[in-house]
Amino acid sequence: MAGLVFVAVGLATGMGVGGTWTALAELSVGRRHNPFLSAVVGLFPVLLLLAVLILGPRWWPQAGWGPAAAWGGLAAIVLVLGWAHTQFWPLFLPDRVYPGFPHGLELVIAPLFFAPPAAALGVAVGLMVGRGG
């Protein structure tokens, strides 16, 4: 998600294909403002969703677990993470100058605090859709 949003924002800010790929390559080998390292935090809600999808049918088998629950939770996570990355990268690109505190916190707060409840809501909606209403 982070790399995709980074490339989209780079192209939208007029960096061009070459400039965007160069910036992505340069930042991906560093520790600060690395789009791929910031994406690692985004694995937390996905792993939590996976745990719910594995344990949910064992604890509540009559709920009708299926693909709709998984897609609902995953869609919610993608929306929250996409929002977080579209809040930070336009401030950082094309100049590649850190905008200062508190910017960048959304890349940590969104996956840790906003994505899990959003995924739970997505799973709940998916369970309702999967059962036919």
C-alpha cells in the first residue's frame, strides 16, 4: 500500500516516472521515511484479521463465516491505510523534506488504532452480507 501510494503521489506532484522511481529507490534503502518500513506496521491489522478469520469459525460457527467477512475486513484495512498514506506522502513529496511533528504519526496510529476497529466493522458487514442480510 505504501509503495503504491508513494508512486501515485509522486506522479501526481509532477515528479515524473523517473523521479518517482529514483526517490522510491533512494528512500527504500534508508531508515528514515522508508515507504516499505512504514508499510510493515500495516501488517498488524492484517495479521489480526487473519487470527479472527481462523478463530472466528471455531468460536462462533453459526455466524456463516466466508469470503465476504474476509473481504469486508480487508477492504476496511486498505481504506484506513490508504487514507493514512495519502495524508503523509503529499506533504513529503516532491521536495522530500520532512514536514515536522506531528506528521508521520498517522503512519503508526492508523494501522495500530484505527484499522483494527475498521476491520471488525468490515467483518461484521461481511458476515451480514454473507448470510444474505
